[in-house]
Amino acid sequence: MIESFHVYILQNEAKNFTYKGMTNDLERRLAEHNRGACQSTKPYRPLKIVYFETYDTRKEARAREIYFKTGSGRRLLKQILSNQ
């Protein structure tokens, strides 16, 4: 089985919170966030995945996650999310 990596965006609209992360298992990671296992998202539960991208390598996914955390990456992400 070939492993893939996902860059994901979580959101809690009521609390105006967006989180960017990377994982090789989206369902598991979302469950971890929503049960409070991640300190940076714990106060913002419940969270939902509003966007994700899939990559063949951890390196590619990590580069995209880092990009989404930059000013131009946040602008692009805002554009992507507003078009959904």
C-alpha cells in the first residue's frame, strides 16, 4: 500500500478559527483534534475539515502546509475557501 499525505484545513466558524495541518490519516487526525488531543485546537472544538490536498510524499505535503501558513498562502487559502 502506498502511503499518501494530506494537508488539511480545519475550521470552527462560530469561533472564527482556522487551523492548517498535515497527516497521513485524515479521519484519525480529525478525531484527535475533536477529542482535545491537540493543545492548539482544543479550545476551538468542534472542528470540521473544510479543505484538503493529497500528496505522494511527506516533503511535498509539509512544503504546502508551510506555504499555507505564509501571508500569500493564507490569501490563496481564503480565495479557495470562498469559492467552495
